[in-house]
Amino acid sequence: MSSSTFRALLEARAEAANISIEGEAIGQLETYFELLCRWNRRINLTSLPLEPPTERAVDRLFIEPLNAAPLISSSASVWFDLGSGGGSPAFPLQIAHPLKHLNLVESRERKAAFLREVIRALGLTGTQVLATRIESLAEDDKNASVADLITVRAVRMSAPLFSQLDRLLKPGGQAVLFGAAAQKLDLPKGLDIQYLEPSILVLRYSKA
């Protein structure tokens, strides 16, 4: 699929979702999409169809993160994207709502290499790849209560996840979970629902 065809599909899906995308952002999203297609032929970054992409693929990988951008606190600075893999939601969200410090957490080296190439290609400042396991990240004392924002896609809402959020988030911080909102919600104390729809769940960490 050509870049112009992808751009047309992206703009059509954005219009259907009532999302406005500026010209420079569209160019960056195109570059990310092209790299995702190229690398996905060699390593499994996503099971969603890319060549050509379906509306569902564009919605999951691009529209959902763009739709979440207005929900992010304007004061957020430090961001951990857990299990970054193919780079969504992190890259589309960073393009639409750039934060000062974005940490892409990905333990698999080939996927980490892909993420580094996208960072270089998009010229994203303040963005780095942490080649470590999520558990190790959360257990490191220097990361305790430093995150204003945590994002993660397609996770089970389990005790280990809540423990990691508890360790990493600072009071007032947000966790945005993509693909988890349809699950049964049994949240521990300190995590409050700020926004909920079928594909996006935003939690606010209120524990002092």
C-alpha cells in the first residue's frame, strides 16, 4: 500500500472519529507506518494486517491512541510505555501529545531495535528505549513513584499489573490501558476510573 493510500485511510478514519490531525503529524504517522510495515515482514510486531491495512488495523494502531491524547494531563512529563513492541500506542500518542520524557520499555532486543529506528526517523527528542523486563523496571527503586503517565496495550487487569502501577505512578498520575476496558473491573484502592470506553480505560492514581 502506498503512503498516499494509507494517508487517505487514516484521514477517513480520523474524520469518522472526529479527530483532527495536522499535516506535520500525518507525515510522522506515515513514516512510522512505513517502518512498521518494513520491519513486520521480518519480525512479528503486530498480527493486524498492514499490507494493505484494514480499517480495524488503523483504528487499533492509530485512531485509539489519537483518541486518547486529549485525556492526558497537560502537566504530565515522565511517561513509561510498558511492553512497547510495535510502537502503538506510544508513537501516535507522542506525536499527538508529546511529553518531555518517554520511556519505551521492551525486553526483546529486535523489537527494541525497531523502536530505536523509529525514534531516529521521527526525530523524537526525550524518547528512549529501556531494554528491560517490566517486572525489573518496577522493582528498581529509582523508578518508584516517578511516572506521570503509564500506557500499556492488550493486558490482563491482574494483580501483577496493579502492583507495577502502584510502584511506578506518582500520586495524581494516570494509567491508560488499551484493549482492557471490556474486562471485569475490580480495581484496588488508589486506582480510580477517570475515563472508560470499550477500547480505552484511563485510571488515576490517588494514593498518597
